[in-house]
Amino acid sequence: MNQLEIQKFLTQKVSILNGVGAKIKQLLKRKRIEKISDLIWNLPESFTDRSNIKKLNDLEIGKITTINVKVVKYNFPRIRNLPNKVICDDETGKIEITFFNSREGYIRKALPLNARVIVSGKINYYKNKYQITNPSYIVPVSQESYVNRIIPKYSLTEGLTEKIYRKLIDQVLLKISNLNEWHDDTTLRKIGNTSWSNAVRNIHNDQNKNINSKSYRRLAYDEILSNLLVLSQIRKRIKKFKKIKKNFNNIVSQNIINNFGFQLTKNQHHIIDEINKDIKSDFKMFRLLQGDVGSGKTIISLIAAANVIESGWQVVLMAPTEILVNQHYELAKKIFKSSKINIKCLTGKTSNDEKKLIYKNLQNHKINFLIGTHALFQKNVIYKKLGLIIIDEQHKFGVKQRIELSNKGEKNCDILLMSATPIPRTLILTIYGDMDVSRLIEKPSNRKHILTFSKPDSKIEEVLLYIKKQIKNKSQIFWICPLISESKKLDYSAAIKKYEFLSKKFEKRVGLIHGKLNKDEKDKVLKKFLNGHLDILVSTTVIEVGIDFPNANVIVIENSNKFGLSQLHQLRGRVGRGENQGACILLYKNNLSKNAIRRIKILKSSNDGFYIAEEDMKLRGFGDVLGFQQSGVKDFKLADPIHHKDLFNLAEKNIKEIELNDKNFFKYNFLLKLFDKADIINQISEEKIIN
């Protein structure tokens, strides 16, 4: 096969392979294997040692073993449901090969009388006789090498046997030998100096392979590069959107800064300059503002809003919940109080009459700044001159949603996403490679570190005494529980049970929210807490989203050893957002694991969310750190941001060189097809970037 034939073969449906009929095709589909390239990326989960043929007097019960025997006698009972048996022997003894649900014709063909055969399966002992029941392999002696070896074991579905699957993967491995290399020699040396076809064959046949083997790293790099190539092309496409420059003199924003009553950090000033440069440029801004809890992202977004409004455009700020929208709305009204900027709020609870007035005033540009939920982008909401979209707490937006978002507000609209979830740099590359990223690391000087303590739950009375003192000093308390109701399997505290317990201790000034409450019920309880009508709020982790409760200065987290580091840090960030010192108390049960002890130590030692996110990724693996269900992170088949950090950095460097010349990009077309990346571009945009 020549190059084009191999490439075409790898992107075709599995149905072209010998042995794939309608039934096998359906079974493969259950494993998400529809194209031949899918077979390649379904890697062995382990290997079975069927090498070293044993004599029958050397067999070990319970072990998978390969034997070379002569077929001596058939025993086909005529009574239904009894197994068929074949007696075989060698010069040292005898063995029964037993078959359930197998036809006599198949057995006679596979085990011809008086012939020598190779049989491989698990050794059993029944009625003083060795047995192999339903052997995995039966082949003639001439095919001994196919079985007498270490064989890859794949994750399969019922009805799809190892024997069937091996025949398919072997067909593929046989045809991929002569593919031209797409990497230059320098890159190839850095990623293992192994050709693509050799790497694929090795990874399917070498039982000593591991995530850092040369073959694995070679293929992992290809996957990383294909991912970054797609994000690069999306970024390139967005940057092609020319827009009208927004001109402003920082008059409104400077007045706002002067009225803050505190100094902005150098980090904040630097990011404001980055955003201002984007807003004033000829090209559409598509930027992520990533900052730790309490680092001052909202202030930066409001300064950007002021500059865009000064330049004669409208701004919208979208947040995921009504309570967060109201918080932003109240802050914006306070900050823009001395200006002539008209700010309005739009949520699902806005009355119909008020909505109609808002729609009208948006179209005639009497509203400069609109803050709301997803209601901001309903079809009947039409803007006169929308110049900036700010989206808060939308760190789970996938690539497709972001490209759709970039098309909102026509070509002159800039986009600023904000996320309070610290993300390790390797994941930033993977998830947000299509965007410009600003990282807000420096905390405002007036923000105090949150003190973090750990206590065994046997000392809960000490915690209650501390809480009573805090309540006397007008502080409010969050009490976090992992479950809504008692679990027989898991020894966690239930939120409902803890609510009842604390209500008796604190004269019923205790509230409860959890995932089973509807949105209105949650908002009602949160408002009572925000307005000071409750001293303690018992909650599951639904309070993670960045709402400010200025008087909440203590958070107690039960079973803290069951939470991930990043989640604990996000929860801790709910307190100490006012002028007073915040405190976090981590309750834990006895017999902590080593990882749990390490998590608690890391959290007690640092308030830096970015450092904590990196450590969390090392402890738990990248797929579980932040719950990026929509991001595509978990879609990696090979690459691992923890173990392959150097490959991500290399790919980032190489992407910049590829971007300089379109011809460089097109030589990777086949690589994109191998990892199903070419289709992504077509799905997210009518404009086909990759031909």
C-alpha cells in the first residue's frame, strides 16, 4: 500500500476488515470503535502470558497455560445441557478439553482426531482430572507462534472475544508499516525517535510499555499536537474578525479606580492594560481572565466595561445564578454611582412589563450596561450596539460553546470570560488554547490569608465552642457536608442530620441548602443568610460558585479527607471576603490515608489556588481535578498533563512555528484525521478551516 492508500485505510469504517459482519460491527460500536483508527487507540489494558508450553505433568491449577497435545478421543453426550469433552494427551499425561454451548461440528474441525494441536486456557482440576474449559485458543501446531507468546488483553464487550479482536487489530498492524514521517528530525528526537507505525505496533505488543515509554510518548505527543492545532486554527479564525476600534480616554474607569478606597495590585494593572489593548485593537478580543478566589477579577471586568461604554458601546455581564447576578448588579450600581451610565438587571424573575421596557431601551441605546443570567441572549433581546460580553464563572465552556459565543454580538463585540477556578498551566493549554489568557495571581493587599485548621471529628465540641464565640462577634458560619441523607455504604455526615443537630444547639438560626432543593428554594435560603437572618448555613458543595457573603468568616468542612484539594480550596474561598479574618476548619475521621494527610497538609500550608491545583492534579490525576465534563480534557486517549508536561510545552513551542506558515499546518492534516480533530472544526463552524 502507498501513503495515500494507508491514510485512506486508517480513516475508513471497520466494516471493510475481514471478519466484521453486522453482529461484530454492532459489538465494536458498543466500545465506540467505528473507524479503523479507533482500533489503534483502543490500547491493551494488560497482557496475558501464554508463552512457555507446559508438559501435562507440570500443570498448575488456576494458571493460564499453553499446551501441545494430541487429540485422542471425543465424548459427545446425547443428553441436553451436558458438556462436550475431548480427551488429549502428551507423553506425560492426559487432559480433558471441555466445551459448554459449542457445536460438535466446530469441535471436530478445531480438534481433529489424532492431530497435534496447541491449546491455551485456564487449568482446572475436576474429578481427579486436569481440564481446560472453553479454551481461549486452539490452533494447529504450525501456528504455535501465534499463541505461544505474551498476548495483549483488551477491554471488550460480551460477545466480542479476544480471539476475534486480535484478528482485527493484526490486520491493521500489518498494513501501516510504510507511513511517511510528519515530524522533523529535531522534534522526533525529543519525542522518542520512533516512527509512528513502529510506535503503534510496539504499544500493542510490548508488555513492558508504560506511559513514559518511547512509543507511548511519541503517540501522546501526536495527540497533544493535534489538539493544539485545532485550538490554534480556531484562535486564528477568531483573530481574522476585524472590528471597529473602540476609542476611550480612561476617564470613567479612572474615576472608578479613584473611588475604590484601595490600591489595585500590579498584576491587576497589567491585566487591565492587556484588556485595554485588545479593546482598542482592530481584532476581536477573546480572552479568559483566570484568577484565584478573592483576587479581584470582577473589578477588572467592571473597569473594562467602563472603557467600552465610554467608547460609545453597550456591555453585558452574564452570571450563572440570579443571586450572583444581583450581587454583581449591586456592586456595579455602587461603583458607577457618580457616572451617567444606565445599568439594568435581567433575569428569569424580571417582570414582563420591566422586560419589555428593557428590550426597548436596549434597542434605542438608553441602557449602557445589562447584567443578567442566560436570559441576556434570548432571541427577543436585541442590542443596538453591543461591544463587550463578560461571562462570569463559565469555566466549563467547551470549544464549541466558545466558538458560538464568539459569533454573538456580530463582529465588533469583544468577549471576556472569567473563571475563579485555578487551572494548572498544562490544562490551560489543553482547554483554552483557542483564547488569550490572563492569570490574576496577586491578591489585593487588604485581603487577609484564611487560617486553616484540622480537627478529628471526635473534637466537635471544641469546634462548637469556637463557633459560638464567632457568632457573638457577628460572624456567620458555613457548615459543609458531603451527602444529603445517610448512606449505609459511606460513613459520611448527612447535611439533613447535621442541620437538625445544629438547629437544637443554635436556637434554630440555622439554614439548609442541598442539591435536591429547587432553584427558588435555594435562593430563598441564601438570601436569608446574606441578609443576616441565619447564623449558620448547612450546605452540600452547592455554595462553591463565587457569591460574596461578607459576614461569613468561618467554614467547617466535614469529612474533608473525602474532598479533592481544588474543591476544598474553592470552598475555603467562600469565607474571609470582608474585612475580618477568615477561618477554615477541616474535620476528618480517624485512619486517614497517606494522600488524605498530604491534602490536608498542603491546604494548611498555602492559600495559593494555582499551587494547590497543580498539587491536586499530581495527587488525583487530571481527569478528576476540576470536573471539566464539557472541556474535552477527558477525551484524551493517551496524553496525560501530569506525566507528559514536557510534551505539552514542546507542542506549544512547535505550534507557534507552525502558525507562521500555513503550509506547515497542512502537512498535519492526516494527523488531525487520526484523532478525529478535523471533524471538530466542521462541527463548530460553517467556515471550513481544514480542507
